Amino acid sequence: MKLRIRGNSIRLRLGKSEVRRMLSEGIVEESTTFDISGRQRLEYILCTGPNLLAVTASFEAGRIIVRVPNALVREWAETAKVEINGVQLGSGGRALEILIEKDFECVDATDESQEDAFPHPGVTDACLSAQAMQRST
């Protein structure tokens, strides 16, 4: 699961295996450790719940927790739907935008593994072949 925070927005991107895990287990967790001892750690968690009415996010004890209703996760995982989004009002009426996406293969060259990514919907096999030929020359 990839995490992007920009301004007052949070975006999570999940690969195929993580989407399957959301359906079967209802939770996907990741963390980033900042020190050798492992005490400076940021955890980010995406979980589902049967009684949730909306997409929400919280920050508790060094953990970002994004919660999504079961029905939204099921629809997203079992269809071609690309994203789940939500808006949560915070202090002073400022909105936190929350976006959960399927992670697609990169169209441009990258050193990041693409094996768990979803096929990019805007790229045809002919386009991928042309890109591979360009890289080999």
C-alpha cells in the first residue's frame, strides 16, 4: 500500500493482493520506520467495518487509520471501479479529502516493481510493446 499526503488530503493506493486482503481480512497495514531502534515509526492502516456509514480518517498514537464501509470496499474490489473517495470535515470547517485507489502499472519507465499492480486501463498491448521497444534502443 502506498501513502501520499499532500496538504489536507490523504491518498492510499493498493495493489491486487492488498485489494484481495481487504476483501478477505478487512485490513491492510504498512509502516515506515525513521530510526534504528524502531521507536520512531509511522503506521498507516486501511480497514473496513460493517457499521461504518462513511469513509473516515483519524490519527491516533502515530497511526493514520482510514476506515471504509464494507459495502464500498466490496463494490470497489469486485468491479472495474478505480477509487473510493470521501471528505471529512475538520476543525474550522476545513475538509480532509480521502482517496483510496487501485494501483495501476506505470506507463513510463520506473524502477519500482509492477508485478502486483493492476493493468493500466488507458494502455493497450500495442502501446506497451512500443514502449518496450523504445526502452531497448
